[in-house]
Amino acid sequence: MSADVRVLLVCMGNICRSPMAEGVLRERLNSWTSELVVEVDSAGTHGYHVGAPPDSRAQAAAARRGYEIGKLRARKVIAEDFERFDLLLAMDADNLSELRDLAPPELRGRARLFLDFSDSEPGTDVPDPYYGGPVGFERVLDLVEEAVDGLLRELPTLTVDRRP
């Protein structure tokens, strides 16, 4: 079955924020009542951890809330992702800038800030928890869950133009 909407979640290394967001979105889609078929993936703007599973702290925090992300593997964003995905959602402004630099000019609009779908934190960054403690991973999940809820509310109203 072909996807109606394709979403790529993006952070720097694809081992903390974006795989957590992918796990939350995948789980929420399991109980979503829309007729839309949504394809989900995650990637990093940098290739530091290609092939690696999510950070163990990200996996543990996600598991505490019922999200399984241990089978995901890090990958780097490639130019073809802009043709494949309708939305490339960056976890922060720096990664959004990286995405827009990589995007073909006519597809730059597909790159957006993930928290623009949040009711309480639009226009802000999902903080990188990598160098912090467990509280940072819980904060990321709080932000991700809210933004995923907002994304799911908006997906049926988004017009997808697949022409390059």
C-alpha cells in the first residue's frame, strides 16, 4: 500500500531525539483513526552513528512510556529524502538549516521545525539530551508526545504536492 503522507524526523546523529520521535509517532499511528496511510522514518544530518541503535538512555526512556525503538538504526539524511518524504521535521533550528542547505531549492519547503506542531512550544527546539542525564530524555519525550499529537491533528489537512 502506498503512503498518503511520508514523514522523516531529523536530529543531528539519529540516536536520541529523532528515533524517540519516530517511536512515538509509530505507536500513536497504531491507534489513529484516520484513513491516511503514513510512512515514518528518522535520520540525522550528520553520519556520526550510521548503523547504530538509539542511545541506551533514549531506549530506556522510551520503553518506560511503552515505545519500542531498539530495532531502529541510525542513518544520515540524503538528498533523495527530499523527493521521498513530504515532511522533513527537524528537531532544532540548526538541523533545520542543515536540511534546507541540503534540499533542492524547489523542495526546501518540505523541511520544517518539528515543534511547530506543538501547542505549547511552537518555534522552539527539542533540546539535545545526549550530554545530560535521564531528566533530559524525559523532557524530550514530553515535547515529542505533544508535537506528535499536533502533527496527527494537522496531517489530514496538509496538502501534499509530490511534484518536485
